[in-house]
Amino acid sequence: MAEQSTSQRAEALIAKMKAARGYIYPEWEFAARQDPEFVAIALLAFRGGERAGLVAHMQRATRFGATREEIFEEVDADGAK
């Protein structure tokens, strides 16, 4: 039952991302299917994302309920500071 719930959350997230942007990168779709609660900030920091993009994602994460500690825990876990 939990697997079905995770799958449903992943599909809903993918549909939401596609609707918002008109497309979805394959790596984001893969991440969403593996863990719909994934944190894009860590991926962007690891890939050397631009500061403005990282800030925008951090602000969006806090609007959706992420705490400052959760955000920076993800960034530190990937060694991107």
C-alpha cells in the first residue's frame, strides 16, 4: 500500500512539474520516481547551479514547509557550501 502511495505522489509531482514548465528534465523525473520528497537544492548545488537559482529553490522550499535546517543539511550532505 505504501508503494502505491509513493508511486501516486511521484506521478502527481511529475505532472505538476510538467504543467508548470511545459517540460521536465529526465534527471528530475528519475529523482521524483525514486523519492517524491527529494530536494532539488542539493542536486543544483552539486552541479554548480547559479546563486539566483539556488536562492529561488530555497525560498520555494521554505514556502512548501522545509525548515532552514533541512535545506542546509541537504547542501552540506553533498559537500556544496
